Amino acid sequence: YAPVGQAALAPMQLNSFVAGIGIGLVSVAYPSMMADAADEHEHLFGRRREGIYFAGLGFANKAAVGIGVLLAGVALDLIRFPRDIGQIAGAVLPHEVQVRLVMVWGPIPAVIAVASMVIFASYGITRARHAAIAAALRARASAPAPGLGA
């Protein structure tokens, strides 16, 4: 059973609300993760490379938006969404199209979001790990440069 019409309004609003919270969290979490990864890179290899990390994040974001728009168009074609519906005043989508649209807009993105959470669960920089990295970087920065004696 997939609610359509007025019955779909509340579940779809809840879906949009939860997605909005998720987007807000991700827009803060990903740059923070990139900063932590750049710190870890400096800790491991002795050089700052945050530009590479943030460039990768920016590219991934643009690629995801592009692929998302492409997939949305393909999904609309697959559910046989009428192409001329916007030109018809007072048009009502057929019931079958409404059901398919609700399925494409709700459960499918939810499954993708859960899959992404599973992937990101392996992110290995914990608070304790980050604190250790930050302490090591501070110690390295305050140490005298090699070859410079007093």
C-alpha cells in the first residue's frame, strides 16, 4: 500500500522533514570529516593536503548532484510520468502514476540513505583518535626544527 493524494501528504512531509535534517547534518559532518582526515594525513605523512581533501569533497558533491538529477529524470521516465502535465490546467495524475511517484520519492531514497550510513560507519577517526592526532600535531609544531641548535 502506498498512500496517494491527500493521504500521501503527511508521510511525504515527514519524509522531507527527515531528509532536511539529514542534509543539514551532512553539510556540517562532511567538511568536519575532511578536516579530520587532512589532520590525519599531516600526522601520517608530515604535509598538509587539505586542498586535496576539500577538492575531492567538492567534486563528489557536484558529481552526486549531477547523477541525482540524471537519476531523477530516468525515474520519471520509468514511472511514465506525463511530460506535458505542467501545461494542463487542473490536471490530476493517474492513480498508478501517483503510487509510483510516492515510491520513487520515499522508500527508494530512504534505502539509499541507509546504505550510505552503513558505508560511513567504517569512518575510523573517533573523538579519541582525533584528540591523539591533534596532540601529536601540536607537539610536532612546538618542537624545534631539526638542525637548529641553541
